[in-house]
Amino acid sequence: MNSEIVLDISSVGVKFRESFSIFSKEKTILNDISLTLRKGETLGVFGSNGAGKSTLLSLMAGVVSPDVGTVNHFGNKIALLNLNLGMDVRLSGRRNAVLQGLFLGFSFDEITEKMASIIELSGLENVIDCPFYTYSSGMKARLGFSVAYYLDTDILLIDEMLGVGDIEFRKKSTYLLKQKINSDQTVVLVTHNIKLLSHLSDRVLWLEDGRVAKITTPEELVSLTD
Amino acid sequence: MLNFWTLVFYKATSNLKAESKKTYLSFMWWFFEPMLLMAIYYLVFGIVLNVKTEDFVAYLLVGLVVWQWFFRTVTNSSSSILESGAIIGKVAISKIFFPAVVIITDLFKSIFVFFVLVCYLLISGYEINYAYYILPVLFVSQLLLIISISLWSSLIIPFLPDMKILINSLLMAAMFGSGIFYSTDLIPEDIKAYFYLNPMAYIIDCFRKVLLHGQLPDLIYLAKMTLVFVLFILLALMFAKRFNNSYIKVVLR
């Protein structure tokens, strides 16, 4: 693979303090992580609970800064796939969709342009201008998914989320997301589902206690965990 | 950067919209609420207590309106980052966003309140005087003061939650120290210089001079003070930039 590098993480460490006291211990969440992500690839992240998977995604999303080491995203737009970003139940579905898009870093014009497709995918044409509190949680998730689907970021970070809503929409969204992952979208995927991970990833990063235990192929992951 | 401000304004107008939908009279309340407040003060001080100081009600109302704008914005924004919740763990956004939304929302509401205040003054016999032209300057100066205090309190509280209690007490002290409920003529001359070190006291005084007496305030003093506000804002912005990604570590625990 010789495609362009879109994200470079080099010897990064992240620590959190355990309580408000300045004398409290610092807990190391990530330790000496190095990896590069190339355009179009899908990186799976695997590890037990508390291994630092979510923190790694936060680090990539630019929400957490490294305490040591560097993260370079080369100006690429990176976002966590998120279904209810800053949603306000008092507002209409349409306004919430715009808010979510703005939070993802898109301009008002870009969002307006995609609005028709977003509403169509969500299947909420009839209620899009109704207040959000009248929506069921499945409907909210559908709108959130549709916004995230149509507003493309250069690197998509997915944390344990494939398929939302009722059975029919779950099928549709899982299918669309898989299609997106298999396209030349760059994806970092975190899930405990080994089958899904080996099926979708090009490479798998195995985290253990905040360290990179190994970077393997999906095939090797399956044989190792069997 | 442009998208950031679009988001701030979109969120602020969304808040206003959402808030107005919670009541039957919706946005009419932005007029009625201050009107009601002013009517109550008029009843209590103007009619029941019949305070004889030259038009104490107008004096009181100007002080209150100016103070309330400051008080409301600082109180609302001080916990804005602390209570921003999960969102700061999900998007890389400047934490300035949260107090900025509060400042814009409250600015918008306060414009209505000022409008009602000027209406009250005109109805009760005051006239628009030549000093009115300085009002926008006073308004901007107070806005800068509000921004500087709101930013600092919202930025500090996530790291030092105890400050929230302290800030409430400080606000109470500032209210009594700003000459809202008593005539500033009662303050002994030798303390007056110190009294006006409190920026709220000085700005309230400026508004009164213009609105009630048609006098221009000491613009040099005002300019110096405003410069300090701007400096505080710049420092707050630097602080926010430096510690932007530290908030997630303290807010989400």
C-alpha cells in the first residue's frame, strides 16, 4: 500500500488524573502508541474493556491531546460517527440535523445542500419540522445516522455502532455503512465483534493495557482469538 | 473559524426559539417580563414607600437593568463548560463555544430589556438627550466586561468547581457594591475612588448620567477600563486555547 498518509501518530501517551486533588495519581490510558493511517484503508481496533480503545478514537478525533508524542492529521477532517450530537429535544428535527452538521464542522451551505438527501434517507419527511421530543428514540437515531452518512469526513471513526433504528432501518444502515467502509473512505472501527472486524478491516490494531500489543491481519486475529 | 461562529449563532437562535416555545405568549415575554419587574418596583418604591429622592424608581431601574444583564450572563455561562456534558468528548471544538452561546443568547434578550427601559423613561417624562449618542459605546463597554468575566468563570470552574460557590458570593457582593439600591451620593468622597474601581459601579453610573441627567461620562476613565476588559478577554482566549483539550479530562469524570 503506497497511498498517501492521512494520519500519523507517533509515540503518543495519554494520562488522566484520578481525582480533583493535585496529589492524586496519574493514570496512564495510552502508552507509546505509534501508527499511521493511509487513505482508503480500514483499521480495526480490538482489545478488552479498558484497553484504551475509546481514548484512542478521542485522540484521533482531536478531542484529547497527547501528553507526550505527536498526532498529525495533515489537515484532514476527522469525526466520530455520532448519532445525537448536541441534540436539543425542544427543536425541530430539521434544526437538530443542521446543528449536528455544524458540530461536525460543515458549513451551513454544505448542510442545506445535502438536506433533501438526509431527510429522504431517514424516511422522516412527514415529521421533519415537528419538535424532536415527539420522535421515538429509533427515529432520532435514524436522523442522526442519515446526517452522519451524508456529511462525509476524510476519516470516519466508528465506536461500536453499526445499524440503528427498527429492523428494516437497521438492515439498511448496516448495509450502507458497510458499503461506505468498503469504499475508499478511511475508517477506524472499534468493535468487540471479531467476525465483523475481520470482515471489514484491512489491518487490526490490538490494544492491551494502553499499548499496541500487535498490528495484525484480520485472518491472524481470527486464528489468535479462536 | 467562520463555521464556528455560524454554529454559535445557530445554537443561540435555536435556544431563543426553543425557549419561546415553552410558553403560550412565547417571545412576548421578553417584553412583558422586564415590564412586570419595572411595574413592581414602581409600585413598591414609587407609590407604597413614596421615596422622595429625585425619581428614585428611574434611578433604581437603570441600575437594575444594567446589573441584571451582567448577572444573568455570568451566572448562566459560569457552568456552561462544566455542564456541556458528553459533547466535548465527541467533537473537537473550542470550549469558548459554550460561554459564547450564553453570551449571545443573553445579549439578545437584554436588548429587549433596554428597549423597555427607554420606553419607561420616555413615558415617565425623560427626554432623549444629546448624550444618547454615547449609549452604544457604553453598551459595547459593558458587553466586553460581561464577556471577560463570563469567559473566565466558565473556563476556571471545570478545573476548580469550588469556585462556583465563591463566584455566587462574589456576585452578591458586587451587587451591593455597585450602587443599585442606594444613591451613590451617600458614599463618602474619600471612598468614592475605590468604589468606582468596581467596573459595574462605574458603568451603571455612566448609564445613569446619560439616561437620567443627559451628561456625558468621563470617557477617558471608561476607555481605560474597557482596555482592561479587552486584555482580560485576550488572556482568557489564550488560556482557552492552551487548555482546550484538558477539559475533557475534568468534565467527564
